[in-house]
Amino acid sequence: MTKKTVATKKLKPKTSAVKKSKSKSTTALSGTVKRLSAKAGLQHIPWHTVGLEDLNPLLQRQFVVGQEVMLARVLLKKGCIVPEHSHHNEQITYILEGALKFWIDGREIVVHAGEVLTIPPNMPHKAEAVEDTVDLDIFNPPRADWINKTDQYLRKK
């Protein structure tokens, strides 16, 4: 039996990955989003450490932003309507619990727990929670309107 030796290289952490930015945008996002810096390293983020944002009485969300992608956990009460909108971001929706009815591409599609819907960029869509729902949405690139809180179509009371 031949013994193999594997060379290993220790990687030094990049100091830029641990620096905390005091920029205006980071301050505005405090408690709502965990954002990775341009040269960020691996992060482990429990959902309970990400602020839960109340958008309207039937809609809450949390999100984490990476370098080129955003993951959002969206909580919708039965009857919650996400008005028709479109965005330049590609979207993947995965339903963890409940069900969402989508009006998209001239069709009505009900996405249940354990199912996925992919939405191409710039495709208008609307959704309604047909029961209390927990949804994970992935966006590429990250939704600037969510980060900057300019998503007024979701904030109607």
C-alpha cells in the first residue's frame, strides 16, 4: 500500500472581510438585512438574527444579501395580495408552507409547499396567498428596491 501525502495551504483571512462599514446604506439596513461586502467571506446567518420587516398587516419578510444574489423569507397571511409588478431580477420562488396563486404569463398557477416557480426577468406577475404561506425567494441580482425600501407596491396598508 502506498501512502499519499497531500499538501495543504493555510489561508489567511482577508482583513477587508472583517471590516465593518459605517456607510449610510449599511446603517439604513441595520436589523433588516445581512449584507456581504464586495470581498466578504463565508457567513453563517441564523434567520432569527435577521430583522422581520412588517410591510403591511398581511405581509412580512426577512432577507440576506450576498455579492450577486438575495435570499428572502416571505411570510404571507391568507388573502395577502402581492400586486402585479415586474423587475429586472430573475426570481426563483420555493414554497415552504402553504400555497401561492400566481397570475403570470397569461396563466394562473398555484404553487404549493414543496414546489418551485421560476420567474424570468421583466415578466409581470401577481400573487395571492391562498392560505398562510412561508415562501423563500431568490433574486439575481439582489432587489435594490427592497434594500432601499422603495418597494411601495408592497407597503400599502
